[in-house]
Amino acid sequence: MYVLSWGLEPADLSALEEACEQAGLPLEAPAVDAGGPAGHRRDDLLVAFTGAHGPADPREITRDGAYVVTVQSAPDAAGTLRAVRAGSSFLMASPLREERLRSFLTYLRDVAAPTATQVLDLDDSGLLATPSASVRLTGAEAKALRALADRSARIVARPELLRLTGEDPRDLVEALRARFREIGSGAQILKVPHMGFRLVGEVRTTTAAPR
């Protein structure tokens, strides 16, 4: 996952840069052409922060599943209504505060990540990838993730994960969560008390490229 900044004032951009670094999210600035982004935005965009010179139509971003935060220097009811009607997901007042931004970004990353950021590719060599990063899983981690992916949105019991992998399911799930964070994925593995674990996301299986 990553964050876009678009038309922010220097002080607001500085606060956002610090918050993104603390939250472990890359911050990028899009090329701009005639009021819109030039080229293709990656599918794992989490949120775009836009200022006075942001996109004329935020729906260019939100229709792909990401969020848009409109930053207003002098918020008023009329400006807020215009931003909401234009398609903004959230509004924040300038100057932005690093601590609030960090909490907000962490919440989106861990709880409310868009569906598009939850898609992963796993090849038969154990390489797990998003559009922007990849990481090599251990054999047990790959087996556990495939089992969860085969029953996406359904519960996989702890004894079954133990039988498939030979390792403690709790340790494997924590390791996979760390892998997801490492490559910026919004996918989640939820614990269902006394029952097992459930994957929120999509894992596409692929064949490893020949060396």
C-alpha cells in the first residue's frame, strides 16, 4: 500500500511525510496532466491527500477503491459540502498534525484498507507479492496461507493448520501478518476465538518465473 500527496502546502506535506514514515507507508506524488493523474495508478493505493490544487474530480481515485482526504486551509460549511459532493472520503483542516495523521493512516492500513489493496500473488516457490513489493515465505507459511486462501472468508481450524504445516498456527499467523505489513498489503488474518483463523483478502496462485 502507498499514499499519494497532491497539491499540499509545504508544512502539510512535511507532516504527512513524517506520519507516513512512522506508519510504514510509502508516500508518492503523482504526475499531473490537465488536472488528472498522468499514467496508471497502482491498484494498491490506500489514500490520496489533496490540497487546493488537487484533482478536479476525486472520484477518479475513489472509484478504484482508494480513499481521498481533502485538506482545507479555511474550512467552512460550504467548502465541506462541496468537497463531499465532489467525492471526498474525509476532510481535514490545515495545518495537518503528524500525530493525528499517524493514527489515521494506521487505522486505514490495519482496519479499513480498500479491497484492491488486499490482493496478493503467491507463486509455487513461496514468493508472496503485491504490485510494489515481494517477500519469500517459508514452506510452512506458504502452506498456511494457501489453506486460508482456499477457504477465503471461511474459518480454518487450528488443528487443521497444525496438521498441514507441523508448526504452531499462532506463530504462523503472526509471521504472515508481519509479511503482509512488510510488502504493504491490506490483507488480514482474523482470529476467531475458540475456532481458528479467517483470511480477509484474495490470494492468486501463480507459477514461478523460470530462472
